[in-house]
Amino acid sequence: MTAAVDLGQRHSSGENRADQLERLRRQMAAVSGKVGAGRRGAGSSATTTLVAPAADSVLPVPSLLAGVLPAGLPRGTVAVLSGARSLMLSMVATVTAAGGNAAIVGQPDLGLLAASEMGADLSRLAVIPDPGNDPVEVATVLMDGMDLVVLGLGGRSVPPARTRVVLARARHRGCALLVSGGTWQGTALQLDARVSGYETVGDKTTGCGAISGFGRIGAVRLEVRAAGRAAGRTRAG
């Protein structure tokens, strides 16, 4: 299901914005049986409701979020992310590695190599680096077939009236939405990841061990803080 779609430019045939969005909807509908299998079950038909059942009402989270979201990320949640980008990449990696499907919208400089190194299954990832003037609309369309959508707002501010509509759709479709890079009012969950330190590795050619403050960075330690109704305690990892 790997896909990279650019909605920022019109096609030479003169396809307008409405046509582009309708094309994206058709693409999502065409793969809905495959994409939704992670949460609906292999035997479900295309007409089966997309609302997540109670037994499958949360998405798995990486270990660094286990302290703040011990039960997992509830489907239908809209969460605002800030700080280190590795938090959203680790979420994409965890969900796709577990058999779910994810989309990244409006994040043109996000490194997929890093996601792959975290264990992401790139065949279950759709990437739309340039969604045009309305990335929220594109993300909303993608909710029809995805378990997780990561949305970069590019500095935009989304009014409460619209955030409520998107939240209602996320709940209905059983999709979690992670938002960053703008203002999204009224969310029930905010996650902030800050670098708290680094782990270095020694030089294998000399056999020297790691020395504090020197060597190649082998891992980054993050401190994650969460606020909102679905939040737990602070987690460092």
C-alpha cells in the first residue's frame, strides 16, 4: 500500500482541487478492504462499519509512551504533538509494525529512513508531503482507511468549529489523528517530547568503550509529558 501523493500541484489535464480530493477518496475506497483489515478483521466486507469494536479500541504505543498512555492510544483520539519528531515517527513505526496502516500528511522533510530504522513497515504507510492549501481536508479523507494519520499543519490555526467536525469523524472511523506544527484547539490529549540526553557507543575499530561526552550517538533519550483526559504520568525513555 506504499503511496506518495502530491496534491499541491494540479495535473496537466487541468484537474482541480475538488477532483484531486475525489480521486484520493476513490483510492482510499479501492483499498479499504486491505487497509482496514488491521482493525476490522480479514473476514470483514467492504460495507462493514469502520467503528472500532471495544476489544480493538486502542492502538499500540512505543515504549517511551507506555508511562503516559499505559492502555495505548485510544482510537478516535486527536492528539497535539510538540517537541522531538522522533515521537511521531515511533508511533508510525509501532502501529505499522503491528499490522496497522498509517498516513503522513504535510510533513515533507520527515525522514522515512528513521521510521524504517525504528521498525516501521513502509508498505503500510501512505505519504502526502504536499497536501496543498487544505491539509486538514486531506487528513480527514484518509481517516476512511487508516488506523493512524499524522498531520502537519504548516503553521495554520484550525478553528474549534472545524476541530469538532474532524474529531467526530475520527471517532466514527476509529482512526487516531496526531497533529503538529500549528494551532488545534479543544484537543483532549497533548504530548510533548524533549531530548533529555544521548547515549554514545564506542569505536568498534579500536575496541574502546563509550566515554561520557564522546563517541557516536547510538540513542537519544526523550522525556515525554502528557496533558489531557487520556494522559498518565511523565515518562522518560
